Amino acid sequence: MTVRALAGFETVRLLRHPLMLAGVLVTLVLLIAYADVSGQLQTFLLMGGLHTVLLGTTFAAGHRIASRSRRAGAEELFSTLPQGARTRTAAQLLAMLAVFPVAAALTAIAFVVSDAGSGLVITYAGARRVPAFVELLQGPLAVVAAGMCGVLLGRISQAPLLAPLLAAALVVAEVPLAAWGQDSALRWVVPVANGIDVDQDGWGPCSPHSSEMCSPILGFDVTGMTWHLLYLVALAAAAATIAVLIRPRPVRTAR
């Protein structure tokens, strides 16, 4: 069986995985819940903020899939097959690419629901802006990169609680770094970066529909977001390469 054929089976397993289904369901709930918020917040959601939960569940699902054979005690059986561990890992990594259209579809739905094509109201004066294409790409790319990092973790450790804990820590880290850390360069380290530049010293209504006080927008770092997309691609490629090159641990046979 070739890597491509095996990737087909892994793709079906991934898309049916309970963690993936839960991530998509929660994202849809968030999409509906935030359908009528301020344009400033909608902009961040379309940048990838909407996919934060899906990012975490994809990471955890990638770990579960990559560590499946060892957790099931089937590594010795699989070692007798013509397809080695590296072939199976490559198939699991290819399966992660199937998450991109899923996340992209969720972004497209959010784009239509928020009527972003007509421009989102981002200032109290009523100024409108249509999110840039590179901003819309961040969410789907971040989800794929997280999934491949999850596969890498699964090749390193099969500890069942490790991936959920790291996924939760990643989601929690997004809040201070992406939502509140616009003045810090660390905001570009997390998968979903915030490319909105705001005035941290001046607080005021961000749009006519906002009931909360927030900082006025100074601009949008589209160039920084473009570099961040390249960072996500490099992160995914590095994780995939290391996961494939890792030597499988020798199987212990009973004496």
C-alpha cells in the first residue's frame, strides 16, 4: 500500500475523530455566538481567532493518531508489515492537509455571516475594512501546523494527558499574547497572531455596535501577517520532517 493510499484511510479516521468533530462543533457555536459583535472583534475572529479551539483539538487528535499503535500494543504487529513506521507517519501527516479545507470552509461561513465582504465597521466614525486574504489564511494554516506538531509529539511520547495539557496551555497563551500583547514581538510566536495595531493608551468605542470600551485601531500589519504565514508553513514542514525522520523505538519482544 502506498503512502497516498494509506493517507486516504488516515484522512477518514482523522475527520471522524471525536476531537475533530468536537472542535468543528464548538467553532460553529462560536461562529453563531459572535455573529453580531463589533467589527474589530469580527476582524480578529476572521484572522484565525475563531479557530483557536479547533487548533487545540487538531493538535490533540494528531497526537492520538500518531501514538495509536503503541497505545494499542500493536507496534510489534505493524513492524512485520511492508509499510514501516515512517510510511505510516507520512500518511498521517498527509491526512492533516485535509483539515485545511475544513477550517477554510468555517472561515468562509464566518466571512459570509459577518458580511465582511461589504467591509467590517472598525471605528466609531463608521470606517469599514475588508479583511486581507493573508489574514483569512492564518486560521486554516495554523490548524494544519498544529495538527502536524501533534503528530510529531505522538512520535515522541504516547502519554495520554500530554497533548490535552499542551493544547490547553496553547489556547490559554493565545489570550495574553494575541489579544492583549500587541506591543510585544511574542504575539507572532503563537499560531494565531493578532495583526491589528491598536492605541494602548487611548481607550474608546471601537465601533457603533460595540457596547464595550476598546482601543482605537491604528492600522493592520499585513506585512507582519504575511511573514507569520511563512512561519506557520515552516513550522509545519519542520514538524513533518522531524516526525518522519525520527527512528522508531525498537519493539520489545517477550522472552
